[in-house]
Amino acid sequence: MARTEVIKFRDFMDGTWKVPEKNRGNMKKAAGSLVKAGTIVPLALTTAAHASAAESVKTTASAVIAGTTLQILAHALDPVAQILVALSLPIASIVMIGGCYFFLFGNSDKAWSTIQNAGLGYILIQLSPLFIRVLEQVGKSI
């Protein structure tokens, strides 16, 4: 029977599971220093037209942090929206079938209302990512 190798999730995601055990520490240190250098070098090389170098770095750093924070906040609920979009079809189908049962019981007004509301809700949920993107673009343009 073959042995099953267990790989830590973090090692799998950063690709260090392929590297021999003795070289992993050096690789992680090198990657960490490259990431730090990669974030500092562009900030150090930018200059503003009417500001000193120190003010330029502060302004650029705060703009980068603000942009990154806005990006994270804007897309924080994307997984929730994707789950809701994926669940909208089964839920709308169940509600529509429930509305059909109202026909059996002789309550056609409530049946049509239920089917119409389920269809409208399904369409709006499917279009919600589009609405979010439109609002994001409006926010960027202001």
C-alpha cells in the first residue's frame, strides 16, 4: 500500500512543497525579501513635480495604501454574491413550484403573484454583480 504524502496548505499554495526540505527555509527568506524590495523600490523611485522626495514617498505610500484598501473593501463580499447568484436558480425554482400548488388549491391570484415575484427576484439576483460593477465605476469616476 502506497503512503500518502500530506502537504501543508500554505506550502502547496506557494509552491515550496516541490523544493527539498533543506532548501525551503532559504527559499522562503528569499521570497520574503523580494516581496519587501518589490514594494519599496517603486515607492522610492517615484517623485512628485512640486514636492520634496520625503513628501513624495509619503504621498505615494498613502495613495497606494488607500487604493489597496478600497480594492479590498470593494471586493470583500464577492464570494457572498457568487454564492447567492449560484443559489438563486434552485430557490427560484422551488418558489415557482410552490406557486403552482396555489393553482391546485384554487388561489390563482396568489399563484401568479408568487411566480412573478420569484422570476423578478431571480433576474435581479443574476444582475446584481452588474449593478455592483456599475456602482464601483461610478465611485471611481467621482
